[in-house]
Amino acid sequence: MCFSKIPDAKINFFSFLWHSLFLALAKNFMDINTIIPAMLISAGGTTTDLGILTAIMIGGASFMQIVFAGFLFKKVRKKRYLLAGIYLRVGALLGLGLLLAKAGRMPALYIISSIFILISIFTFSGSFANISYTDILGKSITGETRKKFFVVRQVILSSGILVSAIIVRYLVRHYAYPHNYSILFVSAGGLLLIATLGFWMIREKPTDFKSSGINFLSVFAAFKKMFREDMNLRYYMLLINSTGIGLTLVPFYISLAKERLGLTAEAVGNFLLLQIIGMIVSTLLWNFLIKKGAYKGLVRTYTLIGSVLPILALLFSVSKTIYPLIFLLSGFNISAYQIALPGILLEISKEQNRALYTALSGAGSFFTILFPIIAGALISRLGYPFVFGFSIIITATSIIFVNKINCKQSVEGT
């Protein structure tokens, strides 16, 4: 069959799955919870450096979406902006790989400064690309085909992430610093570059803005109106800040291991593999829990695990044998967050305002930016117990906020 005669829907379906496959393979080569923090610490970074970098990777990524949304939302076609964002990410990863290949002959300050610049480019370009990705996916794969796509994509992602975790574990164990991380980032860049081939094949439909009176200024006016009038949205923004603390704390489990147990390349590989296993296994459990108690029940489970994890990290940090279990449990928490928080957002929003709710909730996650910076600075002065104890208090408040949210809108319609 001639390529031009294949229906657009089939081409787009295959194109997005192609990207999903190679993204899944690349993800663990650049994991923000284990690989990148371990690389920074191995390069001589302090807990303060780790806090700032975590703020950029987690909080900054969400915040920048609202900045880029103002520029992108009125673009009729977004494919070229999607590709531009991914190429910047590829360039940043390849730059990191080349930097680390020569790290042994460079001053530590130069290496750490370069890591911050390249990771910032990597993170912010990802936020830029994600807006275009979501828009193109929404208008390229529709109806029942979309449901089939998400099922197939989840299978591909789970399989690809597990395979890549095993490969990464092998690479970090069999090559010494800095060559192990150099290989990881160059490989990640190469895999992302291959993933873009899927987007080149996409046949993007132009977006019709003729019936839309929205402009750049009216978007921000809408943000203000929604925040003032919607109590659900205010509680949701408090919820993403309180629950987000658990995610920003994971990189500090790496620095704790470095301080108390010594951080070997083998340990980093084991941490990553256990985290991925925890994410895959827990997804099956969460599906059952959602049926029983909906997304709010999953947030309560997340809060319980997130409150216990810092305590276990301190208790387990006396043994190299049991400490890796922290990352198995963190995998449970990461998957719970990734399922529950977007699920609640879908339930409290409607089709007409969902994109604006998403952008505003991302911009409102200010505490996930501030906390890791403050935590990194305080750990060096007051120690891990103080910072971890404070994080438990903040995480526990998630119970209050999730109980205040009214999810009945999901019953009324979307």
C-alpha cells in the first residue's frame, strides 16, 4: 500500500506509539529521582546543589508550562514547536554526555555549573514540548481509538521502562564515574532522537480558533476568575503542593545514602530498578483501590506511605541491605501520585476549562519549587531528621485538603 493512501488516523496512532516506545527506553537513562541526583553528587555537588536542581526538575517543570502556554495556545499547528522542544532536550542530553566524558580534566565548579545549565534547558524544553504534545495528541487520536491507544501505550511504557532499568543498572555497575553517566546521557539523547521520527510522520490537523474569543490576556483573566470562584480548584492547588513534597524528597534519599552508606554505582542501579518494579507492581494495586475508593482514597494511601517513607529512610540508613527498599516504596508513591492527582483534576474540571485548570495547577505548585531549595540548605545545617520531620507534617496535611475537594462533578458529567 502506498504510504500516502494510509489513513491519517492509522499513521498518527503508529507515530505516537513509536515515540512512546523510545521514550520509555530513554526514561531511565535520565531518571530525575536517581540517575541525575547520583550524577550530581558524584560530580561533587552538595545537598544545597541537589535541592536547587530538584526544584528545577520537578517544580520548575510544572511552573514553566503556564509561561509557554501563553505563547503556544493560539498556534494553529504545533508540530514544529514540539520538534523544537525535543531537539533542545536531545542537545542538552548529548551535551551532558560529552561534558561528563571529559569531567576528569575539568574543575568541579565548571562541571556543576554546566550541569545546572544543561538540566535547566532539558527541563524547560520538556515543558515547552509537552504543551504541543498534548494538543496534537488530543486532535490526532480521537473517540474509541484514543482508549485503545492509551491501553497499548501503557503496555509499551511498562515493558520499555523495565527493560531500560535493567540496561541502566548494568551500565552504571560496569563503567566507572564519569564514563557510566556519560554513556547514559548520550544513549538517552540518541533514543529521544529516534523517538522524534514518530513525530515527523504525524499528519497534524490545524486547530480552528475562529469561534474562540480567547486571547493571551483573557487567559490570565480566566485564571484569576477560576481561582476566585472555584473552591475545588483552590483546595486542589493546596493538595498538589502538599503531596508534591513526597516527590521532591526522593533525590535526598540518594544524598542520605551517600553520606551514611557510601553511594556506589551498583547501589544506584539497584535503587533505580527497585523504583521501577515498585511503580509497575503498585499500578496493579492502585487500579483495584480506585474501584473501591476512587482517586481520593488513593491520595490517602499516598499520604500514608509518604509520611512513613522519611522515617524508614532514617531507620534503614544503617544498613546497605535494607536501605534499597526505600526506593521500592518510593516507586509505589510515584505511581500513586501520577494516577491520583491527574485523576482528581479530571473530576473537578470540565471539558471547557480543563486545559486552563491544568496550566493553573502547574503554575500553582510553588511549594514544590521552594521546598527542595530550603531542604537542601537546611540539611547541611540541621541534618536530615529535622528536614524529613518537617516534610512529614506538610505531607500529612494532604488528608485535610483531599477531604475538602468535591468530586461529584465527575458524576454530573465532563
